[in-house]
Amino acid sequence: MNSQSNRKSHRKGVTRTSRAQEPKIVGNGREQSRENFSTKASRAQEQKIYGKNACLSIWRNRPDDLIRVYVSHSLVKELSSCLRFCAKRKIAYHIVADEELARITESTHHEGVCFLVRKKEEISEIAFLETLVKRDKKSQDLILYLDGVSNPHNFGSIVRVAAHYGIKFIIGDAALPRLSGAATRVSQGGSENVEIVRATAPEAALKKLAELGYKILATSSHKGASLYKFTYPKKAVLVIGGEGDGMKKEIARLCDSTINIPGTEAVESLNVSLATGILLSEWWRQTGTLTTATHEKPIRKN
């Protein structure tokens, strides 16, 4: 198939903002030009997201952040409303082969779709604390604090289970991984429902949460009360230690209680994302309902 006929077969209903941004077409594939995704000035504010559920969640939650869409033939019908939106808004979309998606995403786990989007803005500590102050003091609430979790895939999995159990905020220090395209895919859309807060001074942040009535809960593979004999307080911060070194001593000293997941002790510990899922599952069982905070929209301030 020549370049002209290939372009026609893939561009039905497509409106592009400029020819300079179009991918070059070579044979049956597409050779991405250096300026394909954006200009250099705006590239830092953009991100490639791939994976069906991750992209669908962005489409549902912030469609105005779409910049460009790549979709395989197998998902055209399922994403038809998104493609119509793109055509109406003059957002370029491309129907491409799976091999081309693998090249664009640099992954074989693209699941047939890739969005180029504006990055989701993380909220500041100030906005986070202001949101907590405004909450109903009698409402049930649990916040995750990740102390040293560094593996992006584990982070994505934790975001996924946090969203599933209605956790609104995950706090960490500056070393907390960014939600890369791979981590966002692993979160299966959960990253659109959970806010990430980077604490510049983690100990001070936890002390402030304690002042607001939150109990700080440590987790351990061997010490502390059994999860199944422990009653979660109405407001709590659950501290999850990192994959290797666990919780820092400075953080552990601030904790009011320690809980563990009982088991056979045949292994040293559980994977951090699996352990987080078990801990949150028991919290959900005890509370029995969504927190009132689940659907809050925090004020975003720098």
C-alpha cells in the first residue's frame, strides 16, 4: 500500500492540528517524527499513557487533557465515543497496528491504546492539609503513607488497590516514584482517583496529621497486633515500609500502634502491594462503606 492510500485508510474522521506534527508513513508502518508528540517547550508537561483501563479512566475523568490518541483496530468500536470527541475537538487520532503501538509506547503491554495527555497535576501539602481541615471530623478516613516504596510497578499496584478501597490520598517523600506510563497502566485507572502528595518534611507532615486527630499506624512483618484483632481508629494514617529496608526509625517513632498480617512465617514477608491490599481489605471490612472523602475534589495550590 502506498503512502497516500495508507494515509486515507487511517485518517477517516481524523483532524490534525498541523502537518508538522503528523507521523511519517513508510510502507505498512509509521515512522514517528521527532516532533510527533509535541513541541520541545510543552513536552515536559505531557505524558504517554497506555493500557485500556488506564486510558479509559483518563477519558472519563479529564477528556480535555487529551492531546493525541493512538488506537488499534480491535478497540475502535469500544473507543468510538472518544474518537468522536477527538474529531469534534480537532484532536488528532490514529488507527494503527499493534506493532506500531509497541514502538510508540516502547512496551508490548499497551493493550491496544495509547494516549498522549497533559500530566495530572499533583496537589501540594498545603492543599492536602486544607482539604483535611474542611472534612467532617466524625467521618471515617484512612490515608496511606509510603515510606521508601521505590519500585514503580509496586507503586502502581498500591495506587490500584487504594482506589479500589476508597483511599483518597497517598503521601510520600520526594523519592516516591512518579506515575510513569508503566505505573499508570499497572494502576488500571486508579491513578485518576487517588491524589499523590509529596511531603517536603515527612516527619513534620505526620505530626501535623496527628494534630488533626489521625492515629499513625506502623506495619510490620513480625511485630505488633494481629490485623484481625485490631480495630482501626476512625481517622488513621497507615504507614507502609519500603521493599528492602522497611520503615525508617524516625517514622516508626511517630507511630501510635503497630499491626502485622499473621501467617505461617514460611516466608520473610509479603510483597508490599499485596500486603497493602490485605491491610486495606480489613479496613474496608470494618468500616463497611465508602468514606465521605472518596469523591472530594481537593483545592490545588502550588
